[in-house]
Amino acid sequence: MPRLNLDQLPAVLGRGLAPVYLVSGEEPLLVAEAADAIRAAARAAGYTDRNVFFIERGFDWDELRGATQSLSLFADRRIVELRLPSGKPDKGAPLLAALAANPPPDLLVLVITEKLDKKAGEAPWVQSFAQRGVWVPVWPVGAAALPAWLAARAKRGGVEIEPGAVELIAERVEGNLLAAQQELEKLRLLANGRPITRELVEGSVADSARYDVFQLAEAASKGDAARALRILLGLKSEGVEPTLILWALVRELRGLWQAKERVRLRSSQRGGWNQASTPSAAALARLRDMPLAGLLREASLVDRVVKGNLQGDPWTGLMSLTATLAGALQPTMLSGRVAS
């Protein structure tokens, strides 16, 4: 069976159980919900016994081999669940591949792991799970898709929610789906059968956004100044070091510079500097209007401020650099920036 989207899982489970399941991803809420759905379907089919193994360094794979070969003391059908944080079973890979290829009778194997990159996804044991069972790669919900995700969640819970309320929740919990789910549950209770309004959200939803420096760089390069500055303030409140934020912005600028040079040289070659990003389509669409030389010079000045070699406030410099990259400011001589 090929890889499934999370939305396809309930229908597939309804048609019957596979002997092995692999759930991979970095979003805790969605990974947990996928695993819960598999466990619930298994319990309904009579898999009432469950053994959980946490795969850590030095794990004894013979213990798992024995568990999959022995009869249960409490039930005829069992779930053997493996928590594999690294996504790399190392010495246990042949055993996992064998379990998928020749599953023991009355045994369901569930492996839960982190996001698998392209190389990890091509490992024989992963391919064996995908071919003989079900692989559910769980992807994060991006900023653009979050409002629709929230609206669908509310509808599934039998709650009506106004568009303005959805947008505000998405803004305050961006990147943190667990917080989003908790807020929806709280709002459902507060609404008490009435539609969830923006006013209700304003009075009850905490700012639980979880940002990272790559989201900041992407938003700025796309020209979304409001979101970029909101993320920057969020990173500041979370205690993220200015050095790391500047690194991400410079990495984005390098990627944009490389893209601009490829256009100038009419080259499709993608090699170049290390630590350079691959700009989004939205960022590339703005490429001609970006003062990249001035932005790189400004980044150099901010770097000196961050390192204490130039007087100034690092966060003011980062805010200016972010806003300029996003198109909300233009570099000027008076502000210490030189236009390209």
C-alpha cells in the first residue's frame, strides 16, 4: 500500500487492518492522533494486549524479537508498539523489515518515529512497511493552511466559528497545533452552543505561537512584513539569541543573491555558498525589487552590533533588516544603510 495522507487513514482503517503501521512526523498532535486511530481500530478488532518498546541507544533487539515470537498471556491478538525517536533503528532494521515481510499471526506492529527525510524514507525497512502495510507521513500545517485546519476542526467538533475568530486564533497559536486544539476546546465550552466570535477569542486565547528563525526569514523574503515582524517579536520574547536570527536572515539573503546571479548569468546550476537557503517562489517573484547589496551591507552592520563591535541595539537592527527585506522600509544613507 502506498503512503497515506493523514486524512486518508480513517477510511483505510475502516476497510480492515494491515499487519504493520509506520507513523512518522514532527507534529506531536497529529502523530498522536494517527497512532490513536490505529490503536482504536486494533482494539475494535480484538487486539486487546499492547506492548510498548522505547528504542534508545543500546536497546536489546532480541527482546523485541522474543516479544514478537511469544504468545500473549492475556489475549490472542496483540499490538507491539515501537517508539523510535531517531528514525534510525540501526541493528534493528533487518528485524523490522522481516516483521513487515513475514508478520506473525495475530500481531499488529506500530512504529512511531520522527520525520523521515528522503534518505531515511528509502531504507529497506521503511519500504517494507510501505509495501506490506501502511506508512502515514505526518506533515506540519503551514501558516497559510492553518485557518482552514482550524475551521475544519471546529466543524468536526460541532462548533460554528466566525472567519475573524479563525484568523485571530491562527495568528496567536501559529506553529503550535497542540495549543490550537486546546484553545478550540476551551472556546467551545465558553461559547456554550453559540458561534465562536472574534471578541470571544480576544478575551480568552493566549498568544501560544511557536516560531522558528526559518519562518522569520521565509516571511520576510516573501514580503509579508506584518507576519515577519510578529515572528521576530515572538522570537525575542522566547529568548532566541540575536546571533541565530541574523544567521537565518543572512542565509536567506545568500540564497536570494545566488538566485539573482543565476538569472543574470542565465544559468540553471544550483550550487554555491554553503548555508544558503532555497528561496520560495513568492520570494523569487520579488527578486528584482530587492536591494540585496544594501541588505547584505546592513546585515554586516547588525552583525557588528550583535558582537559588540559597534554601538547600538541588536533587536532594533534586526527589526530594521527584517522590515527592509520584507519591503516595508527602504535603505537610506541617513539610517546608516546604503541602497544598492
